[in-house]
Amino acid sequence: MSETRIIKPQPISGFPEWLPEEKLVEDHVLRIIREEYERYGFTPIETAAVERREILTAKGIVEKEIYALSRLAAGEGEDASTDMALHFDLTVPTARYVAQNAARLTFPFRRYQIQKVWRGERPQAGRFREFYQADIDVIGNGSLGLLNDAEIPCVINAIFARIGIGEFVIRINNRKLLQGYLLDQGLTAEGVGAALKVIDAIEKVSRERTLADL
């Protein structure tokens, strides 16, 4: 006679679930993002939740952050493991998608993508293992003008203004601008590389340490 096992339901750390009123807020925010993306002329795409492992790890991504897929059991003569894994961001799937469909896309390709991603990180405040990413990109088949770079913060500003989060600051991280400035100050290419390494860590160390390292 089989025993009845009582399983107590518990949340899984890093995988948030919302109550109805919270889900309504999330949907409202995602709807604003989608509307503003489309108002600026970006078109939606959706890629599979899984990619081949070799695609996801091609750029040297830390493998412990990737959730691999396997079946709990396999049929006779089969292997339960697979060569697939959940995507950890939308950049790699987009690159694969564009390469695969380049002959059928119009360039510059103005794409937006709002999907869940999965990362095997340690859950903490502001960090989850499952969450939405809302990406926009302008992908060219050659060089792109600075107007495309300038357009992105305009879209972000429009979204934040509609959501009504109050005052905010948009920080722009463009290595080309910083490299050009440092070269103009007389630094060599090697010196620019060393300076950028110090600047990248500016929020992790004290101001005095940053100035000393520079």
C-alpha cells in the first residue's frame, strides 16, 4: 500500500511570484515599455527560451551561471542530457537570430525584445535568478551614426517619465567617448587601457584609491 506524502509548498529562492495586484503593476510597466519602444520605431522579436550550450558559452560566459536542461529520465538507449540551456540574457540569442535571419531582415534592424531570462546567481536584494529583460538595439550591417546612440537614452527617458518614478539620472557608459578623451589628454594607447581598468572599478573602491591608481 502506497503512502501519502505531504509536501509543504515553499517558494524557490530567486524565482519571484507576484500576487494579483503586484502582477498588474508589472504588466502596466511592461506595457509602457512596449508602447514607447514601438513609438520610436522598434519592432518586436521573440527567441526561444533555450539555446545550444556552445552558443551560450562561445563568449567565455561563466558556466555556473547557466541553467542546463536535461530530462529526469530517458528512454531505452537514450541519453537524458541535452546540449541545450536556458538563455541568461537576450544579447546572445539576438546575435544568433540576426545571423540566422540576416537575408530576411532589413538593416539597420531596429529590434526590441521583452522576455524572461535565467541566471544561476546567488539571490540577494535586487538580484533574481529569473527576471524580465527589456532590450532595444539598432543593428547595422555596416557603421551606424551617432544618432542611433543618442536615441537610446531618449527612449529610456520617455519610459521613466511615463512610469513616474520621480527624479532619475541616466548614466551613459560609452568607452569610445572616454577613450577619445584620454587620448586627447596625451595618454598612449597602453595608458588608456590601464586608466580604463581603474575607472571600471571606481564604484568598488574609495575616491582616494582611484586617484592614487590613476
